[in-house]
Amino acid sequence: MTADERCATTGDPALHGGGSRPRAVVVGGGLAGVTSALQLADAGVRVTLLEGRPRLGGLAFSFQRGELSVDNGQHVYLRCCTAYRWFLDRVEGAHLAPVQDRLDVPVLDVGHPAGPRLGRLRRSGLPVPLHLARSLATYPHLSLAERASVGRAALALKKLDPADPALDGIDFATWLGRHGQSPRTVEALWDLVGVATLNATAPHASMGLAAMVFKTGLLSEPGAADIGWAHVPLGELHDTLARKALDAAGVRVETRTKAERIARGEDGRWTVHTPGELLEADAVVLAVPQRETRELLPEGALDDPDRLLDIGTAPILNLHVVYDRKVLRRPFFTALGSPVQWVFDRTESSGLTGGGQYLAVSQSAAQDDIDEPVSVLRERYLPELERLLPAARGAGIRDFFVTRERTATFAPTPGVGRLRPGARTHAPGLYLAGAWTATGWPATMESAVRSGFSAAGAALSALGRRYDHPLQEAA
């Protein structure tokens, strides 16, 4: 008997049929599912990954539109996103999604009475909280008194424990108001960051999640908020390279294949029903959205499975504009005094040829615009881009199109923390993963990967397999 086989039989035989290598089925091929599958396979488990779509990557994917390789939305991550950075390393794609040397966010205000003003949120090499002091002191979009109030609120925020259940019950705006933050300060600073990371404005965001974002990203270490993003189509990272890593790990990947039902037999093993096959497994990871998870859960797996349906969703809208000339010199910027939020240059990564420039406009918390016709969005946002970018005035529009993710993230509303389940269920051998589960993070790529760690770790523990958490040294 090999050492691997001995390890496999140290757990409860009912969990893996007494065989030498346990089997697992992961339902869902987004970042959570891919992470779970890789972690299980790396520990010697035979894994089958089922994905209903023809590709991997979940809601962070790419598609072709003529010559363009288009991301469905602009996804970024921060240096503090150690789990997602592990994912990039694991699929050998870290060099394709580099992080800024230092945080540097151009903020253009076109609503100022004196005319457009450009400010920057930049960090220095000084320790926290001095790393942002110079940037805040010269930030032109706030008054001197407002800048001072931000410093006081940041010091108060640094003392909070994001895991405190009391914080989950109040909204971010209420807390900011209690700490002297004016509406302008919320707009020009707190929501500037919060909307992009939480997918909600301050009145609609749990204070617990907001505290987690700002304390981890801005107040943990100087470089924590440095921004990274893919310089290639997301599909190259989350589908092509992910599939290559799964293949190398021995994971059987079945796309265009949905799990229709799962059931646990008297012997403790699971059967996963697909349209063309019955799969037997010792462990099952459901790494799909909360509604789909609810439909697949067997009776008794959670105390109140209908609570999953109480976890709301929030939309993200992306506008894609191809100009006939270069209109933006920077890789990205964010805007104030305009409905436009964040604008990214995707020209090179999209494969655009023949000159011109391709800009992606990312609109989070887009409830008001998500169902508007393309013609209405075009009339609303093209003039705004001209207001923000003088070089766009008179430029030809080679293409304008829209991508909509109506259920892009879970809604980070106050009280959502008590609704988010952990990885373990009451059904032995059944585990949950997804950015919406109880990771402590908002609905980000980081949360998805962390949930994959948790589900795989719980499964391996029950199977008697050793599990070394990839982030335990960093933790």
C-alpha cells in the first residue's frame, strides 16, 4: 500500500467506500469550483468538475465580438487579495495580470463649478496610515475640513472588527454619518472605493463588509490596495489556463453538463445525476449561485435552506466603446460629477487592430440602468465620455455595445452576514462554495477563491486527508 493509499483510508470508510482513492464531484466551474477541484485533486482525490456553460470562469469570462476579445465586465483585484493571487500563480497566469507598483488612481471631477479637476489617490512608501497622508492632504475634491474628517474616521475604522455581528446589522452610511462624513466626502472618497468593491452605495452596504474592505485594503499594510487587472482576456486566465491546470492535476472536466439532482445513499456515498450519466462520489461541492444551490440541496442539508433565497443580488453594467482614434492616455480613471464610474483602456488586451481605442466603462450598483435599451445608454453615456475626455469630441464611434450581469454579485445589504452559510452542511460529504458563502469578503474573485479553499479543506478533513491551507503562512 502506498503512502497515498494509507492516507486515503484513515478517514471514515463510509465516506469513500473503503477504496484507495476517494472521489469528488464539483458542481460549478467558476473560480470557486475550479479552486475546489484543484485543491482536492492536489490532495489525491479523483475529481469530476461539472459546468453547465461551454466554458469555465463563471461570471468573469470573455467572448468574441468580431475581431475583439471582450471581457463581460472589467474585473480588478488588490494586492491584499492573496487567495486570487494564489489562483493566478496556480494556473501560471500571474504575469498576465500584474499589480501596480504603487496605488495610483486618477479621479476626474467634471462637476466642479470652476471646471474639471483631476485629483489622484496615491500611496507613498511610508507605513500605514502615513502612506496615504500626502495624497489625502492634497486631494482637491474635498475641503480641508473634509480631509481632516476622513483621517478621524479612518482611525475609528481601524479599531473595528469586521467580523463583529453588530456591524453587519447597520449600514455603512449610518456609520459614516456618525463619524462626521459629509455627503461630498461619501461621494468623492468612500463610495468611490465602496461602490466598486461592494457593488452598493453606502446606504445599502453592510458596515461589516465595508469595514472589511477599507480596513484590509487601506489600513492593513502600505501596498494592500495596489490594483491589479488582467492584461489579457479573462477567458485566457479563468478558462484556458484554468482548464490546463485542471487537466494537469487529473481533473475530469465536463462542460455543457448540469447537475440535475444529488442524493446520498445508505452507504454514505453520493450520486450526482446529470442528463447523460450518474456519478458516484464520496464528496460533493456545490459551487453554484445561491438559488441553484437551493434547488440541489437535499432535505436536511441546512436548517433553513430558504434563507439562501433571502440573499439578494446586485447588477453590474458594462459599456463598451470603440473609437476611431486614441482618446485616453491613461490605463484607467474614475469620475466624479458624472454617471460614469470607472473607465479602462482595453485596446491591447482585446486584440483591436487598425488603430482606434477600445474603452470599457464599468458601472457597479447599476439598478437604474441595467434594463435600459442600448440606444438610451448610448445617448446617455457617449456625451458623458466626451465631457470627461475632450479628445473624444468629434471622434468616430466604430462600435458601441453593452454587457449586463443582472445577478453579478450578492447584495451586500445590512444583515446579509447572518444569511451566508459556511462550507459545511448537515449532510456528511456535501459542501458549499461560492463568493456568496461565509468568507467574510464581499462578492469578489477573492471571496470565490477563498470559498473554494474552505470547501476543499472541509471535504479533505472528512476524508482523512491532510490539508495545508495555501494562505496559512500569510494568515
